[in-house]
Amino acid sequence: QTIRLHLTKNSWVCVQLLPSAVQLAVRHARQAPSRQLECLLVGSSWVTNVGGVAVEVDRFDPGRLLGNRRGVAPTALIPGDVAIPCQVIARSEVRPLPHNLITLQDSLVTLHSALVRPHPLPRPLDPASFLALRVHCVCSEDGTVHVQCVCVTPGLWCEATPLPPLRVVQTALARNLAGPLPLSALQGRVQEGFLTMEDTRKLVLLLNSDPKAS
């Protein structure tokens, strides 16, 4: 049965900002000559119990400049990290920042790049890659911080057909293929084998050297 999927079908996107990451970004903004900072907030994402997407931001990244391009790039990311552009402004009083058409355009370009980029298989699809998140922080001299988080999501729906899990007999080849480092990657060449099915309709993966293959 085909099901329809959307990032905000069951709930809104939830963003959790740890105070330590925001405080570190504010400290760097106050030390900047212009009292303004372009940086990144880094965290991780997961799918909630109700089928929504949640992002927890727990790290600050000052980033590196992109030459003539606007914004900064992450200094170092590990698989699973979500980098969120952040603008921090230190003012004498807190006033919310208006929505900026330039940042909206950047968000749309980010989403378009994520949608047309080929997805490497068999890596799981990261829902956060289809979220264009931006954070704006305005801090005053008395320590008050106004945080505004903006999220742009694609409006398209995806149709998917769930597939029942394949029942596989645990052979040497099956354990190797399911492991973190396949034998073909260690030896640098493609391995060959046989695929058959037993009486209980379970798949059996056999190497050429397996006695059961003869």
C-alpha cells in the first residue's frame, strides 16, 4: 500500500537550542569589531515518535570565510551533523530582526541543491538535509537574548511503498555484507557468489568457496 510522506505531515519541525551554544556565539559577537557575527550552529537531527523531525543544536562553529561569497562554511563536520547558519548582533536594546529576502533566497537555493543532489546509496536519507534552517540572535548589554529561528521546507509530497523485510539465512557472506566493512572493500575487488532460497523461503547467500554451493 502506497503512503504519502511530508516533513511536516504529523508535526511541526522542532528545534532545541542548548544555551551554551547560543552564549558562545553571543560572546564572539560582542568581541567582534562590528558587534555582528556570521557563524554556524551545529547539532544533530532525528525522527520523533509521532513522525516529525527534531533538531538539537549543541555546538558553536565560527566557520571559515567563503571568499567573495556571502556567509561562512563549516570548519569540520562529521556524518550526521546539521550546520545551521546563524547571525548574531549585539545591540544596546533587543529588537527582533525583520525577515530578510536575501536569507530567504539563500534558503531556497539550499533546498533546491538538496533536492537535485544525487543521494549516495545505501546511506539512509537524512530528513534534515531538506530543511533550510536559519537562526538570528540579538543580544543586549543587560544579557537579554532574542532568538529567532526560521525554517523553510519543501512543499512537495513523496509517495512510498513499504517493502516487507527479506528473511535471510545468516551465512558467512550475509554477515559480511551486513557488517560495517565488506570483504570486497578490504581486498579491493568485487566478490562473487550465489543467491538461492531454502524450503522456508529464506534467502541464502553463498560464497563460491562455500561447500553448500557445490
